[in-house]
Amino acid sequence: MITQKQLDIFDEKIRAANSIFLFAHKNPDGDAICSVLAMARLIELNYDKEVTCVYDGNIPDNLDDVPLRKRFRFFEKIEEDTRVDVAIVMDMDCRVTHNIGGAARFMERASDVIEIDHHQNEDKDCCALCIDDDTAAATAEIVYELMKRAGWQADFVVWRLLMTAIITDTGCFKYVKNGNVLRIAADLVDAGVDIQRTISGLNNKPRKTIVTEAASVGKTEFYFKNRLALAIIDNHQYKNIDGRGETVLNLLGQMHGVEYIVLLKEQKPDQIGVSLRGRGRPVNTVAVALGGGGHEFAAGAVMHDSLENVKKKVLDLFGKEVRKKC
């Protein structure tokens, strides 16, 4: 529940700021991107202030057509000495300072940091205001509640962005935690947002991405009596995907008998992105043990080690999980 005190602090900081930066986590997903863009639009509509949206890493190709996508700027394309009064960091998955990537250089010089997330922030000391709700299915859900509580004006661009964020982070509503996000989605539909068109717009990956992901699925390894499926995208193949590999995770999640899905992405030599999914089996504890975090059934981490070492550690941790369930 967003409090009046939180609303007052947010309002005070935004009104006093001349330069506002909004940040998503490194390699942002649909919720991070669309929540940031929706918040940027809301600030412009209700405070008449321009904002700068910043990211590090890769943005998924299937989000190229979301409204205001071109507003997002890669951090290295922003002047180094640019002033920042307020930094709003969104969907950082527990660790603001750890997950923002190279864009942290701008956040660190901000007079005030505001954090909005559907995970509990472990870096509260660096923030003037934290609006966290780990019962929310997506950060977009919190943006919607903030907008309603504050009585802000919105438009169809905001509605579309919020729906896209919710659809991507809930896996088309598969990972909802309670009915609230469904009620919000119903409100957005009543406002004119077309769910089928939104989902269809997300199915537009380049051919090279689909071919690379399909090849990875074809080489999947199975462990613990086929209960765990593990796929790998090496450094040579990594340039062909959008940084996430969702098709691999979705396909493996449809296999009979598979309870845990692991995708290892060799982003650089000795830097491995780990994506985890569970079919009714929690994976967030394994992600935390790897130095990451996320949702109960969809989580991940980035590890600085060789592919083989990361693979061994992941299998060791899941071996313990499997034995607990026996």
C-alpha cells in the first residue's frame, strides 16, 4: 500500500528537480523498460518536466515497437558531466547498486534517489524514498497504483506501456501472485488496450534469434532423471540473441516431466548470465545463492566465472533442491 507520506516525498522531489533521470536494470526486460517509459510519460504529463531514460546492456528486439522506445538512451551516449537532480531507479531486482550496470555513474551523482520495485530493496541506505511491494506481480502494477493514488492524468500511451509490462513480467498472466494485477489489466482493457494485439506485437524477433534459440533447445542436457533441463548459449551465439533467451525457456518449460529450466548465457568470457524457471518448483533460492534474485518461479543471476564452473555450481545447487523434494 502506497502511503500519503510516500506520495508527498515523491511530489516534493520531482517538483524541486530540474534534471530527472529514470533507470532500468541492466539488460532490461519488458517490465523494466515499459515501467520506466510509463513513469517518464506520467511525469511529463503531470509535472511538465522532461526526463531522461537510461539503460545499460541489451534491450530485447521484440520491444522495439513499444511506445516511446526511442526515448531510452544507452548510458555511454550521454554526456559524462550531465547534471542529475533526481534518479528514479525501477525494477532493480533487490540490489540497486549491483544491477544498474554502467549507468550507475549518473545515479551516483544524483542529489536524491527514488526506488520503485516489486522486490524488496537491499540498498535502502542509498535512497531518499523506496516504494517497494513484493506482493505485486510487476513494477508496472506499482506505477499504476501510484498513478491512481496521486490522481495523475494519463493517456493511451501510458495504458499500452503498463499492459505490455504486465504481460511480459507475468508470462501472459501465468505468474500472477493475486487478483490485483488482473483487475488492473481489466481496467486497461476497458480503457481501450487490446491484449491480443499487445501480445502479437511482442512476437517479432529476428530470424537469427529464433534460429539460435532453437539450436540451443536442440542441444539441451537433462539431469536428475530428466527433472532439470539445462541449455547453453555460448559467447559466439550470444550476439544473435537479445540477451534473454525467452524462447529457450518457454520451449523447455513445455516438456513433460521437466520441473526446473536453466539457461546459461556466456555474455563474455568469464561472465555468465543465468536464467532460471520452475514449473511449480521455486528457483529464487538458487538464484540468491548464485548472487542474484527474482521471482519464486522465474529468477536469475550474473556470475563472473567460466562457463564450466558456473554450470557445475548450478547443478550442485539444484542437486540439493531435488534431494529435498525426494
